[in-house]
Amino acid sequence: MIAVSVFLVVAMYGMDSLLSANLLHQKSADMRSIMDNLSFIMEDMSRNLRTGSNYHCSFGPDTPQASGGTALSSPSGGNCWGIAFEPSGGDPATLADQWFYNVSLDNKLWKTTRLESLSDYVQLTPEEVSINSVSGFTVLGAEPSTTGDTQEPLVTIRLVGTITFKNVVTPFSLQTSVSQRLIDI
């Protein structure tokens, strides 16, 4: 009788340990999936910006549509809420084919591949991710060399926020810098 009781106690603790380990593994796999998604977003933006040209930093009341597609750097290295650019193979003479990434007021990252149509936005970040106001883009050297700018265009992408998954809030911070492949000086 005592042996059976000891066996049941040991078996119960063993099952509890196994179930706890399985739960932790599932939570870490789910979190890893979300982090992989964010890493893919950063890689995709970097690739598209690297092969693009004519960067336009959107800040304040400025909109890329109003700019006429002119290249524009960040003010004094400040943060932009969005960046418009001409994709690889795009026509610099038309604004319609420019791509636009932006951090919106709903704390999400959005993308459109048709700048003239603001209804074609695609949300890049999953619902579990909330991007805060520190996030954004910094654009340096975007103006053409005819304006006296001798710096190659450089874009810094910064994503800072939280991941809320199953009532667990996890902060994250990702940053990368991208230089344009085309030489503009």
C-alpha cells in the first residue's frame, strides 16, 4: 500500500513536470514564430530599400503624394513616420509606382506598392505586435548630388515595441541600416 502511494506521488510529479515543460516549449515556439516574422519584415524592407532609389522621408504633415516624389532626407537626422521610394525597375517619372512603408497611429507597420492609392495598404506586423512611437526611419543623404549633397543615401530602420501573447508582454528592439546600391554622387 505504501509502495503504491509513493509510486502515485512520483508519477503525479513526473506528469506535472512533463506538462509544464511542454507548455514552456509551446510558448517559446510561438514567441519564436513572432520574432521570426519581425526579422523577415526587417529583411524584406532592407532588400527593397537597398535596391530602390529616390528616398523620401515623411514627417509631420508632409505626405509623399504632396512631395511629387522628390528625394528628401530626415530633418537633422530625426525620425520619419514613413519612407517612400522608387523600387527597383520603377519609373522615376511617375509617382504611381512608388512604394511606401509607414508606422501608423494604430501602432502597426504598413506597406503599399502603389503610392497614389492609399487604399492598397497591407499590414506587415502581426496583431500581437505593437510598434511604439520611437520606431521609424532615418534617411540621410537622399538629395541628389546636384543640390550639393555628396553623401550616399543611408536609411536606418528602427522597430521598437512589445509583443503581447497569451497575456505575456515581451519588449523588443530591432534596428538595421541600409545603403542604396545605386551610386548617386
